[in-house]
Amino acid sequence: MKRPDIVGQLISMGAPIRGLEAHPAILAAARFVGRRIRHLRPTAAARRGRGRRLTDLCECLSDWAHRVPPPSVERVALYTRADGVIPWRNCLEPEPELNHEVGGTHVGMAFNPRAYRVIATALAEAKASRSPTAPTPDAVSDRAA
């Protein structure tokens, strides 16, 4: 996280927090695409900006997964043991209370009602901690259910 001073909360869904690994088929597909776009690198890199290239030279993959945000950034991690893309243990925050198993698959998390309830609760709790007039997390969970 390059700018923790402007981030109040980090909610990850099936993101590799403890290590950057993926299913071998995903890595093979990334290498395949990377080889196909190498000829675009100078132009594409200039258009997209630094650190947004899909190549083995991408600085964005270097050590980002091992950085822990400062305590000022509230964190929540959603994971599923049936992820299929990222090893689920790599999606866990060091503090167990920050982890929420939601079930389903890696892509399925985007459509998982339980994931959205966890997110709604986390957002409401963060807002409540910053504002005494914000709705309680229970009220948000009841509406999301």
C-alpha cells in the first residue's frame, strides 16, 4: 500500500495476503498473455503507467503481498477454502478475528450474499467508529439479509 495516509479500510476478497501464489493454470495463462504483449510493452506501459504491466518484469508483483498496512488502516479478509485460484491459507490476515470464511469459489465471491453481508458489516463498523450518528452494524446486517 503506497498511500496508507488516504486509506481508511482494506477489504480483501480472495486476495493473496501471505504470499503471491496462484493455481498453475492461472500462472500459465498469465505467462502466455505476457509473452503475447511483450511487443506492446513500451507503448502499453506508457499508457497504463508504471507497475501495471502483465509481464515477468512487473514491479507490482515484487513484495506487495507481504506488506502489512499500518494500524490506522482497518482490515477485513474474505476467503473460501474452495477458492481454486489462490491457496486459501494465503488469503488470511495474521489476526484471526479479521478473517471471514464465506464459502463458494474465487470468482463466486463476487456473487456471494454472505460476502456482501460481511462487507456491509465491516463498512458499517468502520463508519460507526468514525461517526457517533452512524447506523449500527447489526442494523446494516439485518437490512442486507
